Amino acid sequence: EQIHHLRYDVWEAAPEVQFSFPEMPVPYSCAHQPSLVHSSSGTNQSPGQKPDCIPKVDIMFMKTHKTASSTILNILFRFGEKHRLKFAFPSSRNDFFYPSLFHRSQVKDYGPGMCFNIMCNHMRFNEAEVTAVLPADTTYITILRDPAELFESSFHYFGRLVPFTWKISGDEKMKEFLNDPELYYDPNGFNSFYLKNLLFFDFGQDNNLPMDDPRVEEGIRAIARRFDLVMLVEHFEESLILLKDALCWDMDDLLFFKLNVRKGSTVSKLSPELRAKALQWNAIDWKLYQHFNATFWRKVEAYGRERMAKDIAELRRRNAEMATICIEGGQAVDAGSIHETSMQPWQPIGEKSIMGYNLKANINKAHQKLCRKMLTPELQYLTDLGVNLWITKLWGQVREILDW
Ligand SMILES: Nc1ncnc2c1ncn2[C@@H]1O[C@H](COP(=O)(O)OS(=O)(=O)O)[C@@H](OP(=O)(O)O)[C@H]1O
């Protein structure tokens, strides 16, 4: 949930300032290690983990759009707090000036040689700049979603920020668009990337390439080379178990509630025909998804199907237990029914479709803090972690005044 249109109004109005820094690679982690030393003594090991398995704390999470990435962010925020890690955050807003390509100068408090452990906010990926900020052995992770579902979600969430959609008539705008995309789509149109190959664009690639352009394959290969783990929304729990394995984490670290979920009535059903059209329209993302779908299942295979099933059952049991402990009514509710403003998620323009949670009253002391963190939406959590989101807040206030 972002404020991308402001990028142009506020930031692009002034020429973009790109500082140049002396090259100073970050050779090793700067983590505070007490809790890790503790776990390496074997007292905090998950069953099935090697005794010398020390949690990895240097992590780059490429936060793609509409891919359950806010749920993963919440997991990373809690992990970072638990181990007192240093986040490379943006300043003044919740993304690294998306959709401009990432540059190290966008990192809050950045200076040459500075060491950060976790980078996880929305950005347009730019490998050379990202690797300049993080330790050399950082683990790179990301998540993809079926491009038809992603397109549907993005059309709902960002459609109004893409001016060429304004001329689409009727109630079923997405269907209308997919029936003849070329009639409406303008590759140079403002915010057009939200509606074509958004994943490929997020990875810093050109989302308008024809399929036979060699840069499509090259782009996919570059992502495969850089990322250690590519998760899939459709197999979210399997993805988390693979994450636990890749990072030597505990099951405790994976507990989550689904965040940024839309109410069912605002999800447009994709008929098989419409789904085929959405995949054809987002053909690069479909190729990307298929590639990493294959590597994903090879990883599951290597992990062991039975072991995976056992771990998923355990994760589900633990999550259900947490829902009973933390959530009033045990599930997400519409924005209008959320009592605390600090639990209100950011909404798309002109909508109140994103659901949120109410904390249970009288949660036992041992769980109070964890429950609140698990249910706190991204913007509020970022503020709690010390990011001053003045641009985001200003935009929120403008919207309130205009009743958007
Ligand atoms: N755990 C889990 N499993 C499966 N799906 C999940 C999960 N958590 C969130 N979601 C769905 O992800 C969509 C929100 O994605 P993001 O948080 O990445 O959105 S954003 O780009 O940060 O705005 C949003 O999809 P839509 O509801 O289709 O819009 C969420 O419902």
C-alpha cells in the first residue's frame, strides 16, 4: 500500500538527487549476536535441524506487489526485533521511492561502509545498488504469485492510479480491459506498469518487452542467479518452511496472520477465459512464474515431501492456536469494524476493501506483545520501528479531507 502518485507530485518535481559514495563493500554481518550464540549451543534448535545451524540474519527480501509480501514483512520485522538487527529502511515513506530504481542514497542514515542486516521495503530492484548496502553473504529471498491472480489484485488496488483505466466504461472494468488491452494500454502512460508484468518490472526489468526478446530470458536468469529462495503465494506455508530451512530459523519465527487481505465481495472472479487472457497479457510474468514454480517444487522434493507435510501441519496448528489467543472473533473483519486506529490497514483510493483485525481483550501477559505485533499493519509497524513516514501520513490526511 503506497503513495506512488506522490512520487511525481512531490519528489519528481525536483530533480532527483543521487549522491555518489565511495565504493566500500560490506564484507560481513554486523548483527548483535547474543541470541544467536545462545541458539548455537543447541538449546534452541528445531527438531531436524543440524546442531550447527545458526539463524541467518542478513536478509534481502525483494517485496513484490500484491504477493502476500506484507505478511512476510511482518515476519521479518519481528525476527529483526528479536535479534536486534539493523534494518535498511527508506526515509519519509514506506518504499524506496518506487517506481524509480533503488539507489543506496534512499536508505535512511546510509553512509559508506555502514552495515545493515535486513532490507525488505518495496523497491524497484537494482542489484548493483542493493549489494553495495548489504553484507556479501546476505540471503536474497522473494515471492511470486500466479500472474492472473496478481493482475486481478493489482487492478483492484492500483487501477485508479493508472489514468488510462479512467476511460474504461462499465462496471466490469477489468474484464473490459482484458477483452482488448491494446485499446486502453499505453506503455508510456502514468503508472502503466501496475497493469502489465508487474513482477518483472519490480525486479528492475522492462515489463513491455516482446516475448521473443532475449532480455526476457536474461532477466529471468539474472533473478535466478541472485535469489536464493523464490517463494510462491499459492504455496505460502511450504514457502515459509523452505524459508526456515534456508535461514536456519525456528518454527516460532514463521507464525503469521494473513495481512492486507481484501474482503471477498471485492475480488473479481476470473473465468477460465479471462484467466487465459490475463496470462497472455502478462506473458513475461507467466514465464517467470513457471520457471520458479519448477525450481520451487525441486526444493520441496529435496526437503522431503513427508517432512514438509509434517512441518506444515505443525505450523497450521501453531497459527490456529495464536489466532485463538490473539484475535477477537478469531478472524479478519472489515475496516469499519476495527476498533483501534493503530490496527487500521492502509486502503486503496476510494475503497475500504482491505480487512484488518481486532486484538482480543485480556490477552495473557505472555502473549500480549507478540499478538499486537502480529496484527499491526505495515505502516504502523514501520513507525514503531522508527521510520518517520511523513509523506505517507500527509497523503493519508489529504485523502481524509477529500474523503477518498
Ligand atoms: N498468507 C497469505 N497467503 C495467501 N495470500 C495472502 C497471504 N497474506 C496476504 N495474502 C494476499 O496477498 C495480497 C496482498 O499482498 P501484499 O501484502 O504484497 O500487497 S502490497 O503490494 O503490499 O499492497 C492480498 O491479495 P488480494 O486479496 O487478492 O488483493 C492478500 O489477500
